[in-house]
Amino acid sequence: MNLIALSWNYIKAKPLNMLLNMLLMGLGIAIILVLILLSSQLEENLAKNKKGVDLVVGAKGSPLQLILANVYHIDFPTGNIKLNEAKDLTRNRLIAQAIPLALGDNYRGFRIVGTNHDYIKLYEANVAKGELWKNNLDVVVGANVAEKLQLKIGDEFFGAHGLSVEDMDHDEMSYHIVGILEKNNSVIDNLILTNIESVWAVHEHDEEEHEDGAHGLPQIGSAYESGFPEGDEDAEITSMLIKFRSPMGAVTLPRMINANTNMQAASPAFETQRLFSLLGIGVDLLKAFAAIIIIIAGLSIFISLYNALKDRKYDLAIMRSLGASRTKLFVHVILEGIIITVLGGALGFLLGHGLTEFLAGLYEKSDDIGLTGLVFVNREWIVMLISVGIGVLASIIPAVNAYKTDISEVLAKE
């Protein structure tokens, strides 16, 4: 304990050097921690949202766009596919489950998704208030939607065509909120869910049907719990989320769909991995830059301790003459390096988490990916241990010199 106090007193004797070393070390650690927090939370969110989805089938186009639009709901759909063709595909014995999706509308920036109750089960979501939809034009809203738009059971609203706030409203038919979901920390928190027939209905613009008051739409929807709704030969959906019956499906189905149908199949696992490989180049460069800063901080600590040792040789010689062992002097110098790096690490920890939380506050859709600085990732321990290790390495040479201090020679010169 006395050695720690002694080391701290020597550090305080030169506060500018200590502050510079702490800032350098803290800056490098903060950059790495921000990258770790962002990447880990993004990976966790993407993995959770694609859980249970082996394949996405939709209109031909970009496979990555197909995944982003229909699994993560952060891009525009590639188009629509025929309902009958989708139904025919689900008869394949390699498909265990197929969940249809109908996209294209929003309410104040939150996407309206036509589907069935299997979609709720896929994300293991629970109803907080009300019940799941049964009748046409009934909707269930995610927790974030209800919170941000101050919605409650019984409210009605008009959807807007398209996926942005500025799009034109469908003022022919209104949706009716019958349920609100519990917070699920997945993409479903930011969605408004209904049956597919309701999405079809609000896109009809026939004036005669509008005068009828119900567009010829029955009260209770078909296939609202599971399966596909009934539709004519022109009926379309946006996509299907498919779960394989066996691993053989991953081998044969995508190739068969892409080659022999007017539809496209894309694997969420493959496309998200490809996305991360593209993003990983920039992340790796920033991590390398931060590592260089930490190494520079280590060199700065080494220079500071080495130069300080020249001025303190007399003090060390006095300590030796008063009974301090060579080992104590060695540990004393090592502790100085450790104290500086620990303080720098603590500063970097606060800066990293604070900056991540600040960025989450600036990004209005941070809730969509669950971004926050108020979490701790196990990899942060590794960064902290490495920084302390650099401090120890930077202190070794000055510590060895302190260990080799010749009492008689130093005192004679003084």
C-alpha cells in the first residue's frame, strides 16, 4: 500500500505528463470501445431478427435488399410476387413453414406489415394489451410504435402509401388498433401488424367500392392465424419467410427457386455475413488506428518514466540506504506505469460508453437496432488488460534501471 501511495505522489509531481499519457491512452481505448459496442450490438440485433428464418423468397433483384427489406425492414422491397406462385412453392416437402408478408405502407414512418400470427410466434412476442388481430383492418402495434406515437387500444388511423412519412395517405379505409405488444427488443417493436387482406383492401381505389363502405371486404379475415389468404389470380404478396424442414433445403431450394421461377431466394445468414465483411474493412482500419494511439501512449509512458528516473536516482539511492530492497524499487516504477494506464483505461471506458450513448441519442432510429452505451461487452475486458499490459511493458526498462541503482555511486556523485 505504501508503494502505491509513493508511486502516486511521484505521478502527481508531474501532472502535465500524467495528463498527456492518460489522454492518449484514453483516446485509443475509447475509439476501440465505441467500435466494439457498435459492432457487437449490431451483430446481436441482426442475429436476433433473422432467428428462425432460413430463406427469404421475393421478387428478383438485389439479394441483400431483399433481406434488409423483409427481415430487418430497413430498405425498400424489390417488388411483389404472385400469391399463387408462392402457394405452389410452399408445397415443396423441404419447406416446414412459410410466413407471407405484404409490405408497402407506413403510418408516420412505422411500417405496416400484412402477415399472420405465425410472424408473432417467430419472434416469441407477447401481447401487453388487447389481443391479436382477427377481423380485417384490425392491427397490433409494436411497443416502440405505441410509445412514440402515443397510441392506445381503440385508436384509428389511416396508413400512407410507401415507406416514408411524406407519402400520401390512404384515406379510404382506416385501421383499428386492437392490441399492443410487449417490448421484445427486436424488429417487431417498430412494426404495425395486420392481416394481408387489409393491406390489399387499402390499396383499392375503386370509387364504387368506396361508396359501398366496406370495399366488399368481409369482417373476419382468412388465414389470419397461419397460412396464406384467399386471393384471385392477380393477387400479390411481397415475400415469404421460409423455414427448412431439413438441411437439404439450404442446398437445393435457393438454386431451384432462382433458376426455375420468377422469384428470388436469399439467405439471411449469408447476406448479413457479406454485409459485415464489407463493413469490416472500415472497422478494422479504425481499430488499427486506435491501436496505434495506444502504442504511442505506451511509448510516451516509457519516455516519461525513463526521463523521470534520471532525475530521481538520488531519491532511489536514499530509499535503498534506508532499507528499501531492489525489488521494492522495481515494483515502485512498475506501479507508476500501471496507475497511469489504469487511469487512462478508466477515462477511455467513460469516453467510449459516453460517446456511444451520445451517438445513440443523435441517431433517431437507434431504438431500431437497440443501440446504447449503457451496456458492457465482455471484449472490453480484453482491451483493458491489453492497455495495462502495455503500461507494464513501458515500465520494465525504467524499472530494471531502478533495480540496478548503485547506491554508493549515486550518493558519491551527489
